[in-house]
Amino acid sequence: MTLHLRDTPILNFLNECNKTSLEKKILDCGAGGRNPPLAIFYRDGYETHGIEILDSQIGKAEKYAKEHDMDFNIIKGDMRKLPYENESFGFVFSHHTIFHLPKAEIALTLKEMERVLKPGGLIYVNLQSHECIGYGEGEEVREGEFIAEEHGEMVLHSYYDDDEADVYFENYDIIMKRKFNLLIAANWCNNMAMIEYIAKKK
Ligand SMILES: C[S@@+](CC[C@H](N)C(=O)[O-])C[C@H]1O[C@@H](n2cnc3c(N)ncnc32)[C@H](O)[C@@H]1O
């Protein structure tokens, strides 16, 4: 498998996960698509699990898995209501996904992710900053939440101030928090200023 600059956040998370002594069992929320981040964990010997709402996106991840002789174990479902037992994973993450939900649902989803995470387990999530170039485009439906047309579909984006999302991590120790610009970092998509968290559940 080929690694790209865009994989850096996931590689950083893998590095933090590998520093712990927890069982190598990981859940990806919003796990589909043609470059499934679970591949990086599979390659490193993790038991991978994913949840994805769209069949088409599951299909793309399965195609990738087949081509690389991998099996990610992605099920169809909604990350806002995770079909997993409490404290069943040492590691859980959501990459480039959660910021398409309204902020109230982001809060619920992060509670779900916290519920399935073991104490001492690690979470990774990235959110969009107010500094994204797309901020303010479309109709503001609630504060910091904009709906705009993208490729013929109405898509929601939730944007955050620098410290606004810290409240989601009150039951965690934040190991890493950074804001960075994907355009500069990877030169592969629009100017997206992301706020990333890696945190350890207390
Ligand atoms: C922009 S893609 C990112 C895919 C992958 N995480 C990555 O980093 O390449 C977002 C994915 O999240 C999925 N998704 C959106 N809302 C979801 C939900 N409520 N539950 C599960 N998956 C969801 C989408 O269908 C899509 O496959």
C-alpha cells in the first residue's frame, strides 16, 4: 500500500496508539471510501472495525481491501448510535467525517465514541476551523453551521473556534491538539483548516 502526505494525521494517531499496552482493536466511524484509513491500522496488525452509513462508500473500501488483501470489517450503520458494547475498543476515531453533522449531533456522536472506548483508550477526531476558506458559504442554519451546494447536493459543514470543541473532551486528557492547513500540508484539496484532537479517556 502507498502512504500519502494526507495520511499524516492517521499515522500520528497510530504512533500514539502503539505507545499504549492496550489490545490492538480499533473502530473507525465513517469508515468507507476509496482511501480507507483503517488500512494503516490493518497493516500494523490491528483488529479493525468500521461503521459507515452508505453502501456505495462501503463498496469502495471493500474494493481497496480486496486489492490489498485486507479485511476491514466495516458494517453499515450510523455513528450517532453505535451498535457496540460499552468500553469495547481501546481506540476509536473519525477522520474527515464528523464535521458534516450539526453540532448537537457531533456532541452525541462523540458521547457514543466515548461510551465504546475503554478507560485509558485513545480517540482521534478532526473538526473544521472557522479559518477554512469555505467558512460562511451557503446558508447559516445555526451558529457556525452552514448548508451549501456541493456537486449538486446540499451539504452541511460545522465550523469551530479554536477552543470551542474542548468541551467534548472533559472526560479525557488531551494528548495532542493542533490546527493545521491541509492545503499547505498535502496540496490535495480545498483550503481546509482543521482542528485535530488525540485524547486519552480518563
Ligand atoms: C469525507 S468521507 C471520509 C471517509 C474516511 N473517513 C476517510 O478519511 O477517507 C466521510 C464518510 O463518512 C460517512 N458518514 C457520514 N455520516 C455518517 C454517519 N452518520 N454514520 C456513519 N458514516 C457516516 C460518509 O458516507 C463518508 O463515507
